[in-house]
Amino acid sequence: MTGLTNTNRHYGAVAILLHWFMAALLIGLTVLGVYMSALPDVGFDKEKITLIVYHKECGILALGLAMVRLAWRVGNVLPALVRELPDWQKVVARFVHLCFYALMFALPVSGWLMSSAASIPVYVFGIQLPDLIPHNEYRFQLLIEVHKWLGYALIGFILLHAGAALQHHFISRDNTLRKILPGSHL
Ligand code: HEM
């Protein structure tokens, strides 16, 4: 049985749940973001506006979960990377993990800043959140670009990270992926 907290060899149940739930949420938000942005911008498009509202609400939920995840990460031991890994791969793996944490905060915060600059309110569970910055059209356009490129960076890192995990599991046949799967005994 996987315990709640991490050990030197395995992620605990809380870290595993946060990892896979957030992976699904962030991939979903990215797909939704790309899809809704591509919808034409003509007149009042009910579908586009509804999807943007969902995207914003789930994005703020992801920000809350990123805080919980960071707190859990700081307060837990970190399972070691497989010993046979060359040093450069260990550095790249930890760097990608660090970039994920940065993106988990930068993406929702840039989205919130963007909405604030456009004076379009952000709601979560029906509660309106305060604007982070005053209305400014130039900053709004700039933040659209920032948010978009952060999203593209997330897609790149996911492909790299998932590709590496699958390579470890199916080609190197080591414990990298099993470490973050529920119920595996190491
Ligand atoms: C949005 C998608 C994802 C994000 C943001 C993400 C983020 C992370 C982060 C930050 C860690 C380090 C553990 C920690 O510090 O909490 C990690 C570990 C890991 N992830 Fe992901 N992940 C994602 C998707 C995936 C997918 C799709 C796979 C597999 C196909 C995967 C496989 C792994 C593995 C195997 C580890 C353990 C690495 C080790 O410690 O040796 N992840 N992930």
C-alpha cells in the first residue's frame, strides 16, 4: 500500500493524486484554451464566452491546487531519481520539474492579470475576485501574448517530460514511472 507521504523511493498518495489530477486539469485547460481562442471573434458568440468563463474558473482552481502542491512538496522528502541516471539527465529532470512549478503559477496569474487589464471580472464558485491591475489596453494585448507563449512552453515541457517517463518505463525499464503510480511496491 502506498502511504500518504513520500518516502525516499516512492511518491505518497497525496503527491500522486495531486500529480495526476493536475496533469489532467492542465492538459484540459491547454486544449480548451487553444480551442476557444481559435473560435471566430465575431459579435456575441455564446459558446466562446461560456468556454472562456469555464477556462478562467478552472485556471483559478489550478492556482489554488498549485499552492497546495508546492506546500506539500516543500514539506515532504523528495524521492531520489534512479541511481543509474547520468548527472546531466538528473539536472534536466529537476530543471523541468522546477519549470512546471513556475508555469503552474505563471499561467493562472498571467490569465488573471490579463482579465484585470481588460476589466473583465474573474469568478470562482460565484465569487468575484479583485482586479490585480487597473484597466490598460496595451497591457491587455501584451498579457495575451505572454499567456499564450507560457501555454506553448507548458505543451513543450509536457511532451518532453511524458516522453522521458515513457522512455524510462518501456525502454530503460527502470522504476521512474512506477514511483508515481498508485499501489506499486518498490
Ligand atoms: C501537465 C502535465 C504534468 C505536469 C505539470 C507534471 C509535473 C511533474 C512534476 C512537478 C514532477 C516532480 C514531482 C514533484 O516535484 O511534485 C513530476 C514527476 C513525474 N511525472 Fe509528471 N507532470 C505532468 C504529466 C506527466 C505525464 C503525462 C507523465 C507520464 C506519462 C508524467 C510522469 C512523471 C514521472 C514518472 C515523475 C517522477 C519523476 C521522478 O521523480 O523520477 N508526468 N511531474
